[in-house]
Amino acid sequence: MSSDHSHDDYHERVDTDVDDRDDWARRRRKGIPTDENLLVVACMDERIPVEDVLGLDLGDAQIYRNAGGKVTDDVIRSASLTTNFFDTDEILVVNHTDCGMMSAPDEAVREGMAALVDDLDDVTIDPSLPELNLGDADLLDWVKMTDDIDAACAAQVEHLRESELIPDGVTVSGYVYEVESGELRRPGERVAAEISERRA
């Protein structure tokens, strides 16, 4: 009798696990909100453990990564969709120190990209829109190199806050991940400089 009882308990536990997994996998179709309602925009650099530093589990957030963690047109497109149709109400931008977008002189980037094709004007910058190219814009405006990571992070936050496609109620914040310490900080809060440099 006790064996049958434990068997029934196990069956119920498995059924509950299966139901929970189905809810998790199909929560958009079932209208079940995410735990965090969060979009993270971060650099694609492999040294940034985005989920770990933000304390996220799988399924807690949508994560968009690109070179430099830049708020490009496609980030605005994605952010607009998720904030307007998927209940996302918070966006975090995560940039980082020692970013590759700061590592090359502008002219080296321009020359390197230009060497790949005969004419940059012929390059399609959105495959779904073959007529869309750089036109008269400078290549570096498209690549979006970075001079100051703190200023860049603050600028990405402002781009999102100022976009007409992002609802006013969405909270947008930015942080800088220090690859040297493995910690996050707010833009402009360079603790190392404060404690390492003598004040006059």
C-alpha cells in the first residue's frame, strides 16, 4: 500500500513539473508574464557574464548583444516591440571597460572596412532592405566607435529614453562592467581613479 502511495506522489510531481515546463516554454501564448519584464542591451564581448552580474536566471530577461552595446536602429526596433507588446517595462544598458570599440583608431577602422569592398556605397546595410545603404553618411557613424565608455553608456540610455517608440513609463538605466574587477558601476563613477590619484 505504501509503495502505491509513493508511486502516486511521484506521478503527481512529474505531472506538476511537466505542466510548469509547458507554462514556461509557452508563456507568451498562454499570457503568462516573465518574472522580470526586462530587456538588457549589452556588448557582445565574451568577457561579460551578463546573467551572472545582473543575477538573472534563464528566462528572466531578453538579452540583445551587439558590438559595443550600442543602441542602433535595430535595438530601438526590438525595444519598441517588447515594451509595447510583451509587457517589458525596464531596459538596462551594459557597456564595459576595455571595449573593442575603443581599441582601434578611426582611420584604421575606415580603411579596414573600405578594403573589404570596391565601393561602400554599394553595400546593403540591412539585408531585408536591399536599397538601404550608407549613402552620404560616414562609415564611422554606422560602426559607432567609442572614445569614452562612461559617456557612451550615458548616451545609449538617453537614446532609449528619448525614442518616441519606447513608452514613457519604461525605466531605462545604464551600467559599466569593469572587466578588471568583474563588477558593475554607474557611468561616471570611476572608483579606481578616486582612490588611486592624489588630490591637490
